[in-house]
Amino acid sequence: MSTTESDADVESETDDAESTPLSELPPSSKLVYKVLEYEGSMTQEEIADESRLCARTVRYALGKLETAGLITSRVYLEDARQSKYRLVE
């Protein structure tokens, strides 16, 4: 194995361990990310109202963002049926 091949293997392993960059996510996820960036932590319903996306699209985008490690969710204390989403710092 040459040095360049082993370097490429190390780089691909490192990329897998890191979170997915925002640029590789769907447009809805980028919009939801920007809404959270500008407005702070919000519930799914608040994000849908602010972004004008339907609830299903917001739910999909939040799932993608959470999987990528870009946002976190916590139980919304005022209504335990909901979650508050915020950007990872």
C-alpha cells in the first residue's frame, strides 16, 4: 500500500466520523437551519409558521439536521408533547 492510499483511507474514515456539512443537506433542511440560526430555539410548530413549510417537511428537515449533528432537541417544558430545537454550539 502506498502512502497516498493510506492517507486517503484515513481521510475517508475521519469524514465518516464527522457530521454532515450543511451544504450536502436538502434545501428544506438549510431553510430550517437558517430559521433556527436567526430566531433561536423553537418548536416544530413555530419553525413551520416562521419558514412557511408544511409540518411534514419541517419534521423531515429536523430529522436530517439531527442525524447530521447540527441541531439538538429537548422537551419543551410548557408542553411536554413537543420538543424545542436549537443549533449545536
